Amino acid sequence: RAVARLGARKAATARVPVVFDPRVSRSLLGHLVGAINGAAIARGTSFLKEKMGEAVFAPGIEVIDDPHIRRGLRSRPCDSEGVASRRRALIEDGRLTTWLLDLRSARQLALAPTGHAVRGTSGPPGASPANLYLAPGSASPQELLADIQDGFYVTGLMGSSVNGVTGDYSRGAHGFWIERGQLAYPVNEVTIAGNLKEMYRALVPADDLVLRYGMDAPTVRIDGMTVAGR
């Protein structure tokens, strides 16, 4: 990986398709978790606060939280408050189906807890998923790249400027420039930007999901992002 990045250049600023390697695509799920956390919904500080039951992703997209995966990193029969946990599709056919609720946020929203309470070493519990993953699509990573004339393949992200209230997204990145469906040359010192609401609607997953961590995603493609370089 280090050798492949030798001679990296800056890319010209452009609005292009961006493809996220699985090592970084799971970070997009992290922003989703923050946006559907019951505490954020109760405070009114989430860009998805009015989206319950609505299409957030494209049709066919599913985001699953499964606390019963055999040998899963975060598998558990119940949450930290004793509420039974179960497999849930947080996103089903592109639609948002649930918040992540512990007892406190459930009470604030007058809803039932969802079994997502997690207790740390200090402070009260908060809500967090167990084994979360973006379900794979039908296309291979190579097929996602095939029709891209110019684009950016992200292998690493640096820093974070993500507004949880508006969904505005801006992060430093490095990876490879895509030309005519192929990785052409290494790129560094660029910023990728968009808005998470639009990014989620445009997201297309590949078929290469591997369940390895507590939060996993396959390669994903998002069209229409801004890559800011030289």
C-alpha cells in the first residue's frame, strides 16, 4: 500500500463520482448512527430528525444491526440496561425504520427502548448499535468503477468536518484518481465534500462485504461529490 502511494499528486478540483474502499466506507455508517441516535433526536440536533419512515437511501438499500451474529465483535443477548436485543433493519428498502434508543431517550420521545443501550466506564448509558453493516449490492467493485471516466477512489480519510445538524460533509482524503474505469495514479492532499442526505441517496454498494468489525460496509460509490485539490 505504501509503495502504491509513491509519487502521489494533487487532483484538480472537480465534481466527480467518489468510490470508498471498504476500509473507509464504514465511516459513512458512523455518521448515520450519530444521526439516528435517540439523544440527538430528542435534542433536535440531527439532520434526519424529520425523516422517520421516509426514504433516506435509494430503494433496495439495507442497513442491518444484528446483535446475534455468531462470534460477532459486539454480539449480545441484551443491552446494558437489560433490554432484550434483536436483529433490526435500521434502513429497509432505503427507508429509515427506527431510532437507536436507550431507556432515557425512549422516555424523552415517548417510545419503547430498542435494546441499544451501551454503558461506558463512567457516565450514564448511551445508545449504540451492536454489529452494524451495510448490506452488499449486486455489482463487483470493478463494475462500480467501469463507467467512471474521471473519479476518485478513497483509501484513507483525515480529520473531520461533518455537521450533524445540517449533514454537511467535508474530509481530507487520499487514494487514487480513476481514469476510464481504472486506478490511474495516487492522489493526496485533497478534500472531498458533499451533504450526507444527498450522499446517502446516491450511495451504491458493491458485493464485497466482509464482516470483520462492529461496523462494516462494502466498497461504495457516490456520484456527484466535490473533490477539491489544486
